[in-house]
Amino acid sequence: MRIRDRQAHDEPEISLVPLIDVVLVLIIFFVVTTTFDARSTLQLQLPSADGQPGQTQGKRLSVLINAEGRYFVGDNEVLRTDIDALKQAIRDASGGDTGQPVLLRADARVPYQAVVTAQDALGQLGFRKLIVATAPEPKR
């Protein structure tokens, strides 16, 4: 005959404290990493350039963007405006020398995307010395 012990068995229980801790950490993580739309509150003032032109020795590559968004590498016009055609024209004009400085001249009325495309093409090809040409600030 089996005699049962009348002691109370430990009942399994679920502790909610660790669950609450994990949920609180997740809430804090999502609140901190959420980006807020602050476009309407930002007041952007672009810098002006009134410094002296720098002295660059040696050979440099020239990339020009006119007001219509057309590219000119060296003395040659790039017929297409896509990034692959621009990269090929830069590669041909530079002869593969990515150590030389690049003078980027863009018309003030050019779409911003054209300038970003030129910078992206130069970066993908490995050019690290970029000179952005600006006009001096008008005298008041």
C-alpha cells in the first residue's frame, strides 16, 4: 500500500516581473530609435564661400555640370546622364589614376541630384580628393 505524503506540492507559477522588464526595455529601445519628422522645424542656411582659392599642384580632372544637368568630363561631353556613362567617361579621362584631385564645377541652377550623381560616381571609382568650385560672395 502506498501512503501519500500530504505535503503541498510546489505549483509552477509564471513570474511577470521579467516579462515586464523585457517589455519596458523594448519600449525604451523603440522610443529612442524612432526617427521623428522634423522637416518643418529645421531652418537651413547654406554656407557661403569667400575664401582664397587653393593652390593645387599637378594634374587634375575637371567635371562640369551645366544648368541643364549635362556632364562634361575634361573637354568632352557625356552623352547620357546616367551614372554608368558618367563613370565610364571619368575612367577614360583619368586613365585609372584615382589619386589625382577632381575639380567639380556645377552651375548654381543645376538640379541637386546631378551633383549627387557626380559625387557618387567619383566615390564609386575611388576618387578621394574632391574640390568643389564656388564663386566668391558678392560685395555688399
